[in-house]
Amino acid sequence: MAAFIQITDTHIVPEGQLAYGKSDTAAALRSAIKTVNDILPRLDRVECAILTGDLTDFGTLAEYARLNAMLADLDLPCLAIPGNHDVREAMRAAFAGEAWMPTSGPIQWSRDFGDFTVIGLDTLVEGSHHGQICDTGLAFLDRTLASLNGQVAIVATHHPWMPSGVVAMDANNLRNGDALMARLEAYPGPARMTSGHIHRTMTTQIGRVTCQIAPAPCHAVALDHRADNVNSLMMEPGGVTLWQWRTTPQPCLVSGVIPVGAFAGPWPFYG
């Protein structure tokens, strides 16, 4: 039963700095890596980790080098797509040795897990906070979906299409998500979408497509629905997301959050 771990919004900053002067994102990622490594022996086969953008805070080569040094301790191979805090060519250089990294253009790829396929799409508009899938990305999506023959498809993006209710964040969501949704609605098989950007867990159904947002290992975007809210962060508990294929009582794709950190237990319910 194939599975992967989704890690999003790691926001790695230069050594000795805190993101936004508050968040120790490096410590949060190290804790997430330890959490994943510790739980892997208790899980069904997990093939890889997928990083859904905002890998770094400023997109510098030094930040990507620091990120890669930490990811070397993760007991899984990684694939990644960029977010609005990334810089495409610096990210391409940092992951140049990876088979999934294209040599030019949008950073997009597909990964076949047997029972399902993940399609990673590049939504980065450099210099802007909002997301957009370019024409090349939509064409890649069309070709990939056409090749799947109705297999379960998960589209991974950094920017979500679903609303969070946080006004300032929703203003910088995926601007052409309707084009993506039209394709997933027309796809003959089951389709899902997973994203980052909001740093907290959310799920909805848009038409026949289940959409969700994954939590970050570090800080969360403050949950504040007031129209005049100043976009803010909260030091809430972090998390990563486990995606797994289950076969009983019928074949299905299951996702759930794994809290980041060390916790007491496990103990048998009855000794």
C-alpha cells in the first residue's frame, strides 16, 4: 500500500535568523524530520516526501543549501514544487541532481505510486505573492491526466484554490484555479488537490474534487476572518501530512495529519 509524506512551508532562513523575527523554522523542520523518521517503522510503505512550496523564505542559494543539509537526515527521498517565497532558478540549482527536476521552465513533475499518481504543478509568479499556473503548466497537466487512464490523481500546488476565510491570504491564492478545477471535473477518474500556503489544515469539496490544505511544521497563519485583519502568524503546533492508499473495505486514498514533536506513549489501552 503506497504512501507519501507531505511537508509544506518550511520557510528556511539563513543561519542564525528567525522567520519574521519570531519563528525558528530550522528547528521546526529538524523536529519534523525526527518525527517522520521515528514513525516510519510503524507505517506501511512510505515511498517519499513531497514538499509543496515555500521551501525557503528568501530563495537564496545559502537557504537552499541549509535546507538540503537538513533534508539529508530524512529517511526518505524528496520531490518539491516552488511557492511564492522560492526563486525558481536557485531552487533548480539546489535540486539539479534530482531526476524529477526539469532543466528549464516550470518546476513540475508527476510521480506514479501504482494506485495513484501525484502531479506537482508550479504556481510561482516571481515577485508576487499570488499563484498562477502558466500555459505550459496547464498543457503539462492536460498531457499527464490524459495518460493516466482514469487512475486516481492528486494535483499538488503551493497555492490553494479553496478559500480559507483569512482575507489577506485568500487574496493571494491561485488566481486561475478555475482552469485547474475544470480539468479535474472533466477527468474520468477520482481527483484530489492538495496545497500549502495557509500553514494550517483545511478541507473542502469543490464539485467532485476534494481539496485540502496541509499544515506547516513551523508557524501557522492566524485564523482571523475579520475583513480588517492584519495578516499574522501564530506559534501553533506544527504538522506534516501522511497520504496512504488503503484497500479495505474498498480501495481509497486516506490523508491525515501527524503532529510534529515528541509525545508520551504509545501504551496499550488495556495492560
